Amino acid sequence: MKGKMRCTKCNEKAVISIRSRHRILCEKHFLEYFINTVEQTIRKYSLIKKKDKVLVAVSGGKDSLTLCDVLLKLGYDVSGLYIDLGIERQRYSKESRRKVEKFSSVKGVELNIVDLKKEYGVSVPLLARRSPRSVCSVCGIVKRHEMNRIAFNNNYDVLATGHNLDDEVSVLMSNLLHWNFDLISRQSPRLEGWHPKLSLKVKPLCLLTEKETAMYAITNDIDYMLYDECPFSEGSTSITIKEALNRIEDRSPSTKLYFYTEFLKHRSMFESLHDRSRVSDCEVCGFPTTSKKCAFCRIIERG
Amino acid sequence: MKGKMRCTKCNEKAVISIRSRHRILCEKHFLEYFINTVEQTIRKYSLIKKKDKVLVAVSGGKDSLTLCDVLLKLGYDVSGLYIDLGIERQRYSKESRRKVEKFSSVKGVELNIVDLKKEYGVSVPLLARRSPRSVCSVCGIVKRHEMNRIAFNNNYDVLATGHNLDDEVSVLMSNLLHWNFDLISRQSPRLEGWHPKLSLKVKPLCLLTEKETAMYAITNDIDYMLYDECPFSEGSTSITIKEALNRIEDRSPSTKLYFYTEFLKHRSMFESLHDRSRVSDCEVCGFPTTSKKCAFCRIIERG
């Protein structure tokens, strides 16, 4: 950001240049733009209703804490959910838990904590060592299951996650590179709970970039995990895809936003191949699965 | 290529490592593999019949000369078509024309030449200066029109171009980034001539990479244009996309091949939106257009 840039709205000193939207904004107008964009996203995709009890999955990173903060500002009834995965490398779980607890106490947000060690006597790295799956795969299963479990048990109406535009675009690209129609058809800012135990899942930051959520967190003095990515994700394909997309965006600003929003308009064409006829309830936890026991319960059993 | 690598087929000194296909090959087995792959591509997608008169569009680059060479080896009835675009920058047209003429005389291939200056008194850079379109857009219109014209006027059965896997994948990615359904649905190794004046168009190198066609040209002593890309394409988005895809391929070998071949299996799902009801014949040249005059004739008129 060049020091001489001026806000295109008020000519004050600018803090950010958003090339994809042809905007250069000062702090005040950036925050206004950011909150408005979240509000519009919620309205456009019918993500949250005013009386909903919202559970926000908070990791301690910039995206989820920013999401929590904005939803509070917009007047929603928000609680947090932190899942302590027991990742000791780089003190990842300890540090991120501390950030989340600090944020919640400052903002007065009710915080649900699932501590895998206390709850199940395991950690994600331990489960991954005992599983043929990758750490990231095990972690995804654990987080999805526990988010669904807490949302269901505590009667939350909607589960919100901090996925930003860069996350969504990189996942979409990866799914297209592999023509994974099942995953493509389910990628949406709003994923209906299609089983009695599954909550509605929403992504209110999906039209805002990583750079924008970081700027929001910084200008709002949110103390977040600076090394955003988990230590296990280093060198992952998703990071390579993000970098590749950043180069394309740099060359052709707004490619990401157009790619994602146009995809959402045409998403239904990918839906034909979806088949839920083989789904039943897990005999241990009751959540949907295509086996007798769900992937989570099998992983925990082995751990 | 490390000097110590050995051919996985015969243990001779290897000349190429093809990670996407888990092969390390010596010169002899590489050429065998390359020619077999072209033959299989032709068979799999029904590209050329043995008695077809084939017109190969040759630019002087490695891909089109390699294509011509392989089709000759496979015993097809091949002629070349060179379009002299009149690009003086970096002596591009002069040099490439010289390469094509040399190749054709050495191989005894009949060569059709369209010289834009002689034929229409213009060059692509001149036409582009007088048009609101970009140089690459004007050039594409001119080349497509002239390829179709020569193929039709000289009764060729099929028009073959040297597009390789990297070209196809980068175009596919670009069309997906823009959700250009019309272009996506028409991207195929075999594009039927859907109008009486349009020939069948085929891409027999579409499953081989840029690296592989370069290696074929080098090991066959084909004298080709070393700076493959036209001087006007420098810094183009397509090159950015190619680089981005190269990084992903480097991280996850065979991504490109899978992305492209799986796309071809599902291509028909993109076809619904195609509409040719508005097409009529150009009043000047008779080729299909959605206006009274086709884009080519309008550009030439202005030039």
C-alpha cells in the first residue's frame, strides 16, 4: 500500500487498495464496506435470520474471529465454538485457544470448548498416526463431526464458519481440477442441514478476500494467530493452488470474485450426480454415514 | 534431466522423465511412446481416417512441425498451411516462414501459403491498429478464417492443429475461470464442421505436453522457432495461467492430464446453452456469421 494513496470516498489517507472492486479506502470507509459486504452476503444467500442462535466456529485465526466480530456488530445472537485439537507443534493449539479465550472474554461472547483430550482422550496428531488417512483428512472429519454435534446438542439454528473468498476459490479450483462433482455441487455459502442432526452451515465471509479479513482484524485490534495456517498444512496442494490463483488475480484483478459468484449462479448443473440413498444413521453417534459407524466414530475407536 | 537416469524399459541412458505417466525413457522408447500416443489419440477420439486429405496448420513452432512429422510417419496424406501474418517484430513472420519452407522441402510436403500482404494488402499488426480488438483477437479471427477457407477451397477432409496438452489445459482453465459455457462446450480434440463451409478440426497432440513435443522436435532434428510464443503474446493472461498450472503440476504430477481427460468425459453437460439459430452466411465470403458480414470480412474491409 503506497503511503500517498487516498480514499476514493473521502480523500483521507487510504489503508487498503481493493483492485477487484476498483476501490481505495480509508479505515472508516473500509470498515463500512466490509460490514456492508457481510450484510449483503447474508441477505443475498439467506444465510442467517435475525432471531437465529448462531454458533461460530472459531480457530483463533483472523477469519473466524473477524466473522464473530462482524456478526456481533450486526446484532446477531452469537456464541463461539473452539475445538482444541491437541496440536503441540509450534504450540499451535495452546496459542490459538488462548487467542480465542481472550477474544471471547473481551467481547463477552459465550464460548463452547471441545477439548479432544478431555472428551475422548486423544489428539488429532495421535489419531492421524493411527489412521491411514492424512492429518488434514482426519482433522477435517473431527472438526465437522464436533461442530455438528455441538450445534445439534445445544440447539443452535445455524453454524457459521470463516471461509473467505480465497478459501472458496481455491477449493473450487481444486475440485474442478479433479472434477469432483459431489464436492462441487455441495460448495455453497449456504449448505442446508439435509439430515435431522445436521445444522444449516453458512459462510458469511465468502465474498471477502484473505487480505480484507486480515485488514479488518488489524484495524479492529483483534489479536489473532499470525501464522494462520496449521503447521501440518505446510506445502499442501491447497497452498500451491492459492498461490497460483494469486498470480492470476494479480494479472487480472477480480478473476476470483467473478469465478466464484458466476459459479454459484450455475452450481445446480453439477447436482445431478448426487446420491444420498445409501446414507443411514451411525450406530454410535446417530450422525449420517454410508457405513454402520461414521468415519469419526471409527477414527476415535482406533485412537 | 539428471545424467544418471536410465530408461525404465531398456536401461539405456534416458532423455526424458515424464512424471505424469511415471515413465523415464531413452530416445528410442520416447519416440515410440510419443508416436503411439498420437496414434491412440487419433483412434480414441476418431480424429483422422486413413484416406483423409489432412491439412496441417504450421506456424514454424515445435508443436505444428512435430504434428506434421508424426502424421507423415503414421502414413497420412498430409499438406501444410502457413499463414504469413506480416508480423515484423523480432522478424517473427520471416523467420517462421523460413522454418516452415525448409521443413516442407526437406520432408517433401506440399505447402499452401497464404500471404496476408499479397492476398489482402494488409498485416495482422496493421489490422489490429485499425480495430478496437486486441492483436491476439484479430490474429485469431484471421487465422481461423483463412484455415477454413483454404481447407474448404482445396477439398481437405480435416484440418489439424498442433495444440498440446498445456495449451488445452490453459484454455480450459481460462474458460472455467470465466464460466464461458459456449467455449467450454466446444473445446474438444474433434470439432465437427457444423456448417457446409467448415471442415472437421482435430488436435492429435492434445494428450502430449509442451515438454514432450519439444523433445520430439529436438530428437528428430526439426528446426523450429525457438521463441515459440508470438512477440505480441508476451505477458498475456494465458501465459500467467500456464505458469500457474505448471506450479500445480509440479506439486501434483498428472493433474493436467487428469483435468483434461476427465473434462472430455463430462463435456456434454456444458452443451445445453449452445445456440446456433442466429447463424447465417456472410454476404461477402459465405462463411457462417451472426451478422450480415463475418468478423474477418469486417476487419479486412476496415484494414
